[in-house]
Amino acid sequence: MNKVTPLISVEAIEPCLPFWTEALGFEITATVPHGDAIGFAMLNKGGVELMYQTRASIEADLGESGAPPDLGAELEGGTSTLFIEVDSLDPVIEALDASGAEVVVPRRQTFYGMDEIFVRAPCRTLVGFAARVEGSS
């Protein structure tokens, strides 16, 4: 195995992009249209990569793939949380202040040695940002 890239299904991609690109400095490396909107987008910053795909685009892809007909509903019901380790939490929190993200777990230091915060991005993705506390391993 070489890497893991999360594929996050959403109703619409456009509301997600400013959070990642403007607030956090990610670059859009690929997009694929679906109808009049973006159906798929890949974003990257350093070694962190993630993908968004609309539910409508997923259903269209699955319909052409021969996948079981209920797989689209199964994918829609799944949830995941992104956990992104950063060097320092302060600049991330500063960037998040103007992003429209909702803080769901306020900044805290954990028993496992991380200084972290969890937010819900404008497109509803739950994202945790964490920096290792000095002196912990």
C-alpha cells in the first residue's frame, strides 16, 4: 500500500472549496463536471490529499459500473472524520476564524499528547486539526 486518500461524498462541492482553498491553502488539482456543477474535485496541500464527489455523480458512476444497486445508499450513509496533523495549531485556528467552519470540539490538549480542535466545514465534513504537544511522543 502506498497511500490513503479520503473520498468524501457531499450534496454539492462548491460550498466546500473556499474552506480548503482560501482558508487552508489547498490547491485544486483536478475537477470533473457533472451537469452544471462540479461532480468531483481533488485537493492537495503538501502530503495531504482529499477528494470530494457529489452524491449525484457517485450514483451516475455506480449505475455505469455494474455495482449493486443499493451501494449508492450505503455510501451516502457512511460517515468519517478527517484528522490532520499540523506543525502548529495557532495558524490553523486563525485561518478557520474566517472560514465559516463551526467549532464542534473546542481547542484542547489530549491525554495522547495532542493540542487539537475539531470543526465542521461549511459542507458538513468533520475535520480535526492537531499538533503534537512539545515533550510528548
